[in-house]
Amino acid sequence: MTALPRHREFITLGLTPGCPAGVGPELLPIAITQLVDDGALPHSLRWRFFASAALLVRACHRAKVQAVRQHNTVTVAGCDVVCTVDDDDDPGRLVEAGVVNDDALVCQRDSLLRAIAGAARGDVDAIITAPVRKAALVVAGEQFPGQTELVHQTLRDDDGPPLMVFSGAAFMLGLHTVHVPLSTVAEHITAVAVERSVRRLAEAARAFLGVARPRVVVLGVNPHAGEGGLLGDEEVRIITPLLQRLAHDSDFDVVGPVPADGFFADVARHARGTGTMRSVQAVLAMHHDQGLAPYKLLVGGDGVNITWGVCVPRTSPDHGTADALAGTGRADPSSTKAAILAALKLADAALERR
């Protein structure tokens, strides 16, 4: 990540509500409260909420968390959260739980744009973005497939694409392709692109897990990793020659391409004490559901989405807006708590490098 001059000894985390009709806003005060109760947050931590105090107070009421408001600051579990938007300028302040309307969609977009701008200015050291409705992420006439792509447009640390990375299990997961139709995945399997994903994932594992030489497993694109070309030839033509070349790299170990089903079956056997899997720090999946479906089973609600390839850390819970749970008190804050802790860890590491 890009190193900027270290200018303060405290860390400021930025928060977005996501879509205010979903569970995002109410999970934030619950997560903060539980983390404070656990003693997991430093006293020097500061907070910015890129929406209105009215929206945050409403979210606290929905979550049954006590909130004290003074002007644009809302105190939650002893933490002062500075809100950056006046009430009258925030259409999301009146959105009801589970009721999706234009106000909700404007709020989710504008709060995210404010957070990105604030991060670019250096107002915050990391941002935690709550879940949004991806179909409504239209900015200046451009449809963005997700928050990852919109965040990366402004905060990217080089000219390459971002890598969506997940933490929470014994190893980190990277997705080579993310928000693209399954029918187009093969178009993205090039030696240059896959090498970039492998290197980004190894970098993430080194930085986040503190492993000097991470072991990266690369999954095949096709069933049975192509079965020697019988079920698809991307592995034979592209991935295997690339990984043979990368095997001589001194910064990481790389293995693959391996069949996805066999790899995750071995993970399950290893968890039961019967597997033969060697220590693995990172796994690169070739497409979204190939990696995320089994990974979410492994993390059990504690997963964190991390955007790698940006100059200011960005994390997010690994779930969607969950409208049916909004306002019911049944939504699980575990992933939001983990996203806050991951953002804090990444921000602290970035400040140490400055």
C-alpha cells in the first residue's frame, strides 16, 4: 500500500451505513458496543460516520443500543462517533427497516462516495463499508458491479485491478474474478492477470497474517482442474506454465492448479484430524462462488472482505443487506466486528510503515 507521511498517533476509522433499509446501520452500533465490552478497541481510536447523526441515532434505536447525541456527534458505548452530514442533507435518515426506496439508494451511494473522498484526503486511516445494493451503485452514469470497484477507482495504489480478499478462516481467500458473469470467466484467465492475482494475494498474506513466505494454493478453473485438458484447457495452456515459472519466486510458495472440490474436501478432513493438507496461508479461487461458497461455510459468519490494491485500507462484512432481518434484532454482528478489527489492524500496520 502507498506510504504517506505519518501525521498522528491515533487511528481514525470511517464508517458507512450501506443501504439504510438493510441491516448495515444497526450492526455498526452493536458491533462497537460488543467490541468495547470485550476490551478489543484502543482508547485512542476515533470514529467518523459518513452519514447523518439522525441516521446513526435511528440505527441505535433499531438495534436497542443506547446513544447520546450532541450536535453531529453520537456517543455509542463511550465512543464518540463524528457524523459528517447534516440531518437535512441525508435522505437515509427517515428510511424504515426493510423498506427500499429512492432515499435509501441515494444514501448508500452518497455515504460511500463521502467515505472514499475522506480517505483520499487523509481524514481516516481505514474505512469499513456496510452492505449495499449493487444494482443501484450508479455514479455519474456508470454502473459499478460492487463497492470494491468503486473504492478502487479513487483509492487504487497502482494501475492494476484490485483483488478481493477474505479473511476469517485458517487461510486467506483471494478471488481472481469477482463481479463478472460466469460465462465470461475464461476471458479473464490470462498469464498476466493470474500472476498479478497470485502476487497480490501473497502480499496480502504477508501483510495481514505476518507470514514471511506464504504458501499460496491456486485452484483450477474447470472441474477436476481440467482433467489434463479433457474438461477445459486453461490449466494446461495458461495456469500450469505460469505456476511452474512462479515456483522459482523467492517471496512465496505456490501450488496448483488443484481441483477446488478436492482441496476443500481436504480442508474438511484436516479439520477432523484425518486430512493430509500442509500449512496453507492463502488460496486463489478463479471465480466468485468457487471460493466464497465453501469459504463462508468455513468462517461461519466471521468473514471479512478486504480490498487489496488500495492506498487506504477498506474492509466490509462478508454478507449482504439481509432485509428480512433488518429491525428484528436477529442479525449477527460477528462479521461487522471482524471487519472493524481487520480495518484497525491494517490501519495500524500502515501507520507503522509511514
